[in-house]
Amino acid sequence: MFEECWKEQKDKLGENDVETLKSLYLTGLAYHRCGKLEVALSLCQDCHEKRQHVLGENHPDTVKVAGFVQQLLMELENAK
């Protein structure tokens, strides 16, 4: 469901729109909750890079996704 919303927003608003990036982050969270850590990491890394560009490095939303990327990296390392 989140993935459909993200793709629709990306098509309508553009991939760097703030709402599109929010949907991208939520899609990453959904994949994390399903245990698909690699997919979640890929999506959230993409979101982080785009938020840095659009919102700036110190924006709260950018910082939040950066923290989640670090969490995913630790979870993947511990899963090995």
C-alpha cells in the first residue's frame, strides 16, 4: 500500500517533492516491519540522500531518516 502511494506521488509530484519523500520513508518503514531489511535500507538511503538535497543536512526529517539508516545497518550487521 505504501509503495503504491509512493510511486503515485513520485509520478504526480516528482521524486524530490517533500510528500513523495515522506511516502518513500514510510515505505522503507513498512519493509522494515515486514523483516525485509535490505529493501528498507535501500529505500531509506535513497530518501536520506534526497532529503539532504531538498531539505538540508540538519533538517529534522533528514536527521530522522539518517538515524533510521544507521539502525538498519546495525540490524543487518547483527543478522549476519
